[in-house]
Amino acid sequence: MSGSLKSEGYDGIENKIKNKLVEMITQITTLLLKTRIEKVIEQKDLDFTNLLDAEKFILESQQDIRERKEMILSATLNGRTKVLESVSKKHKTKPITVRFLQDFDQFVGADFTKYGPFKTEDIATIPNENAQALIAKNISIKLHLED
């Protein structure tokens, strides 16, 4: 709704009113969705039937976080170091797709594979540990690819 309102062309006072309406609608929508999501996250026994698909998407990631916390805690408390080592290795080498913002030389990744060299605007899938380092240095940005 606010998208079509934004594209409408007005002059003077009408333009100011339109801009204020767009701002108010955006604030109300943001507040409504944030409140719904926070309320849903706090519930223990959740009925998914009345949720928006976007809310379900967020809640699934929350469930993944809870399961990961429980797995790490259990492995730590039970001395299962192999589980912790496996998790660490998987996290470091998990493939991440990035776009390079500048040229970058060849490097050996966390998985001991050679990557590059890369030119500005190249897209590559590299290990998470290397991707995070390059992102932190503003050499690349993470791309979110649709499944």
C-alpha cells in the first residue's frame, strides 16, 4: 500500500501530506509486525495455523537457534569433544556466497582449497571463516541466494 503511495506524484502541501502518510503507515506496519513476532517468539506451545508465512519463516530460525544451543550445551556438559570439533569444522567451512567489492589475490581457504584470484564484482562461494574475514574488511559482501 505505501509502495504505490510513494510513487504518486504530488506538489507542495499535498507532497508533504503524502510523505507523512507514507512515514506513518511504515511505522505502524513495522510496529505491528515486530509486536506479532515478539509475541509469537515468547510462546512455548505455538499454533502455527494463524501465523503469516513470514512469521513462520522467522520462528523456524528461532527453533534452529534453540536446538543449536541445546546441542552445544549437551556436548559440553557431557564431554563430547568430537561433536564440538565437528560443529566447529562445519561452521568454518560452510559455503557462503559473496560478491567481491575489490580485486583480491588467491588464498587457501579454511577447507585447504585454493580460491581466486578475484576481480571486482566476481561472485564466489567460499568457506564461512574466509567469507566473514573478507566481509569484515569490506573486501566482499554476503549474497543471500534464494532457494
